[in-house]
Amino acid sequence: MKRILIVLLLPAVLLMVSFSGAQTPDAIQEQKLLALIKEVQTQQAQLAQNQAKIEEKINELEETIHDARIYSKRSK
């Protein structure tokens, strides 16, 4: 059991050590990352607005269908 644990932990520790020695991103990469984050946030806001518009149109359509059903029952 201890051997299996050592066999599993050793590669994980080595992997963590290799990542800790990696270089930090420079300022240009950070600026690009921030620009991408802002773009994604803008897209998410647009998606939320579009979803609200879709829900509003669906509600209007449901109301129209409901009214049409009432009027069609009255004409029969």
C-alpha cells in the first residue's frame, strides 16, 4: 500500500516542482489576458440582454396564442 502511494505521489510532486519553476507571464501577455477577459465579460452581458429579449418575446407570443384560443372557442 505504501509503495503504491509513493509511486503515485512522486510524479505528482515532480510535476508540481516543475510548474513552480516556470516563468511568470510578462506584461504583454497579462494585457492580452485582461483584454480577453473584458471581451468575454462583454459577450456575457450581450448574451444576458439577448436572453431577456427572447424571454419577453416568448411571453408576448404565449399571450397572443392564449387570446387566439379564447377567440377561436367563442366563434365555434
